[in-house]
Amino acid sequence: MLALAARRLYLGERVPGLDMTVPTAPVRFVADVMLGRLARWLRILGYDTLYSPTLDDPELARIARLEDRILLTADVELARRRGLRVILVSDDRIEAQLRAVSRELRLSVHEAFSRCINCNTTLVELDREEARPLVPPYVFATQTRFRRCPRCGKVFWRGTHWARMRAALESGDFGGENG
């Protein structure tokens, strides 16, 4: 567990006395309503990131405490709540948000493309023949590896969208100005 007990983390700030480079437990997040795009990109990177536009501030705080998650928020008042590990996200640009969170927590891409970007569930390998009725014929003909979300059923493969996302991860260009 990260030893951050009740300390607020702000983007760009170093916390004296805390080693944030090698967490002993997987980093997990819960994101507020204003950070849906950041939540999706963290999922693409392979991080367990809860997000729902229907969660209110008390529920976000409860989940963060109960599940030992880092709360990502753009809400200064929410960030001030006691007993939470928080990163206050002040930039609207997705590139800056990801760079700042990555810099603070030393995020990596070793688990990239392992979670469903829609519902956050860990993807499972799908046999190619099982994928046949679930994907377009061209995709089946050109792809050999498929993954499926056991929760929502969405099927993923490494098509041109995958190449674009990988390029974005490597270059830091996450498309668009708004987060």
C-alpha cells in the first residue's frame, strides 16, 4: 500500500519523505465526473480506474477510502476531504493530465490494453473461432488475436485504432485539447 495516509497530492508537487516510485500494491484510481477521458486513458494504460458520471462527491470519497483508491478530481473542495489520497487535476488538456499523473506516480504502460475501456474489467483472451460471429468479417480475416470483456462483452483486437492508441502512448499526443 502506498504510504500516503491522508496527504493530498497536487500535480507537479513532490511529497517529502514518501517514496512514490515503487508502490507495493497496484495503483488504483477513482475519477470524478469531470475526468472521464482521463479515466479511459488510464484504463488503456492498464490501470484499474473506476468512473461513473453518476457518482456524487460523498460516494467518490467512500469508494476511495473503502477500496484504497487514489481519487482523481478537478474539484478543490472534494480534494480537501480528510483521509483520502488525492490528485487534484487542474489542467483541462488530456496530454497534461496524463503526463502529470504519470510523473507523480511513475506510471508505466506494461499492462496497456489489458482492461475494458468502457467498464474497467480485466480482458480475457478469446479463441479466434469464438470471435468469428462477434466481429466484422474483414476483422476476422485480418486479425489473429482477440480479447473480450467478460462483463460487458465488448471484443477488442489490435486494429488500426490499436496502432493509433499505441502511438499516442509512446508520443504523449492523446488527441484533442479537452479532457
